[in-house]
Amino acid sequence: MRRPIQSVTPTTGTAEVIGWVHEVRDLGGLAFFLLRDRTGIIQVTIVKKKASEAVLAAAKAVSRESVVRVTGTVKAIDKAPGGRELVPETFEILSMSESPMPLDVVEKVPADLDTRLDSRFLDARRPRVTAVFQVRSAAMHAINNYFENNGFINITTPKIVAAATEGGTELFPIAYFDREAFLNQSPQLYKQMMMAAGFEKVFEIGPIFRAEEHNTTKHLNEATSIDIEVSFADHHEVMRILEDLIVHTYRHVKDSCTDQLANLEIADFEVPRAPFPRLPYAEAIAIAQKKIEDPIKYGDDISSAAERAIGADMGGHYFIVDWPTEIRPYYAMPYENDPSICKAFDLMHPRMELSSGAARVHQHDLLVQQIKKKGLNPGSFEFYLRPFRYGMPPHAGWGLGAERLVMTMLNLSNVREAVLFPRDMHRLVP
Ligand code: ATP
Ligand code: MG
């Protein structure tokens, strides 16, 4: 196996490195190459009088962003990246890059997001972009671990479905042989059905598809949802799991991604502290009314402007709880003593919503009633309703957007920065 560039130290004496030509500087008698791989950068120093013909010829021919293999002697030198340089004995071009390139990897010329996404393979060579996806990988690792260590069963539910989870127009229709089908907008109904199967604690990390015609910095048409459902639990219990998971994930990233956070110039990566405040919906609306110009009243959805205003007031992660039943999905459990509000919650980052969840209605007849109240036809949900007639335990759960989690964790300005190949209204390629 190839040794990563980061592991090359002056004490190793000789080394072989393989990487991309990041930068070239020719100073006449001396030439400097910076070689890069996903772990870091090393300087290759060619003293022209001392180098072999073959090394000189390859160094002269090579273009930026070509892949090269260099072997030589490692020396300590203060001014070079990582405090070392490699003086080559061999310099071999493995794959030549065309020039000019569609995107400048060195970031001397800033590129807009669209240009970057068009050439994502080049964009992702940039250390700060690599770092985002290394952090995403670490976060997903921590999340998977958390669930495995806490007794959750990892499930996979269909993404091709016959009916909408919540009705509405958010679905992408697809041709399914001679029928119409849809790409699933959420694993909601399926994870609930597994409560009737007695699985007790399930999680799924998978794609969700939303055909909403958003053009915002926090919406994708294909996103990754981290979903759980837990039997014999109420909303309080799954909120505790959620805040615990957030803290665990941040801590793992802080401990395991020091170099990545440095690449992203995040000096003060803070692990949030649980418990997060629980802010009743009514109080959230009152805060928004004081702080934003647009009219907002009890019973309204919380707009993006309201989210930001309330978030500024709260200053950290928090939950909005006790929502009006009318503006939450039919499967959210109304409070017994006041059915006008329900046991639903949103987990908020000061910038935006990260997760929605609730204690669910587990009583068949109440569920049918609630489906009708939303103007939906219970007949279309028969496959979902049947399990509720044969012993459905009380249960609760939530769905957390992976991209928004990474976006807010790393303070990225656009959710598209947290996905390799984002899907939005205008982007289907690459
Ligand atoms: P919003 O109101 O912000 O559009 P939502 O309430 O429609 O979100 P939910 O259906 O509650 O979203 O989905 C649960 C979580 O999944 C959201 O809190 C979010 O983190 C993530 N999510 C949902 N839709 C999208 C999307 N279109 N793009 C990115 N993430 C999404
Ligand atoms: Mg929501």
C-alpha cells in the first residue's frame, strides 16, 4: 500500500510518495513542486545541477494536477509544509492532466458554486472540500456506532412506493411497469410498521426525495435522512436520544478530525451541551413576533426568517415543542388533556431546522380520524393502517437531515456544500 504524504517525516530518510502536482515554482536553478494527496502536502525540491536527466525531463514535462510518483530522500526544512522536503531520485508521471483545467484546485481563482459542482471531482481535490467529506464520513460513523451500541436494528425500507407519506405534492412520480409509483419522501410509515413487528428500536440512514420546488440554501431534492423509531418511548425519550446523539457526534468529530477542522479554519469547534432547551411553540411565535417584520401568528408554520430570529435569541441547539396539532402530520399524537396541541417537536440549530419528530398515534381509530381531518383518504393508507389493528405498541421517533447536520456543524453557507452531487431543480448532472 502507498504511504500517505502526511506520514512522511524527515526521520524516514528515504520515501516514495504518489500524489497530484498541486503547485509548481521554477526559480531557475531550483524547482519546487508541491505534491498533494488527501492527507496533506509535501514539497519536492529539485536542485537542477544535481538532479538526473530523467528527473529534469519529467519535471519539465509535467502539468499541474497530474499524478506523479516521486522517490527520494526526506530532509527537515523549516519553511516547507510539514517541516520537510523530498529531494527526488526518480520522478515518474503516472497520469498527465490536461490544461487549462475547468477549475483551479489551488483556489487562487475563486469559483462560484455552480462551476465547482460541474467539476466536483476537481473541486473535491481542494483540501477544504476533502475535509468537509471526511468530517461527514466521521459524523456518519459516529451516528452508526451510537445506534449499534444502543440496541437499534439497522433497517432498509423501500424507496419506490405507491403512496405519499403525508399526501401533498412533494412526490416524484416514476413509471413502475404499467403503474405510477413514487420515490419515497420519508421512511416514516415503514419504520412505524416495524414497531408492530416488535423490532422495538430501529434506525435507517437513507435517501429521501422531495419534489418541492425550493430554491433555497437548505433544501435539496434528494437528501439523506437519519431516522429512528422507538417502541414504548414517548417524545421526551426520543428527544433525549436525539440530543445525546448530537453531542456524541460533535465530540467524535472534534476528537477525530483535528486536521480537517484546521483545514476548514474552524478554530473553536464547540461540542454542544445537553440538555437542549425545550421551547414551547407558542413562546417561539411570541419571540418571532417581537423580532421580525413579517406578520406571524399562532398556528402558522415557522418561516425561515422566524427560525433565524428565534435561533439568534436561543443561541444554541434547542427544541420547539407542543405544536398545534393542525400544522403537524396526522401521525403526531395529540395531548390527551388538550388535543389542540400535540407531542411533536423540531430540533433546531440557530440557523435552521435539523429534525422533526413526535410521539406517534398508535390507536387505529384515532389515526383514521386524524388522516380524515387532514383531508386524506384512509383507503390509500390501508397497508399502513393494518398493523395498527394487530397490536401496535406506543412509539415515538424522528428524522434528522444528514446534510443540514454537516452544514450547521461546519458553518457551511449552502447545504449543497455538504453533498457530493447535489440534486436540485436545476441540477441533475453530474
Ligand atoms: P423544512 O420545513 O425546513 O423544509 P421539513 O419540515 O419539510 O423541513 P421534515 O419532513 O420534517 O422536513 O424532514 C425531517 C428533516 O429532514 C428536516 O428537519 C431536514 O433536516 C431534513 N430534510 C427534509 N427535507 C429536506 C430537504 N428538502 N433538503 C434537505 N434536508 C431535508
Ligand atoms: Mg420538519
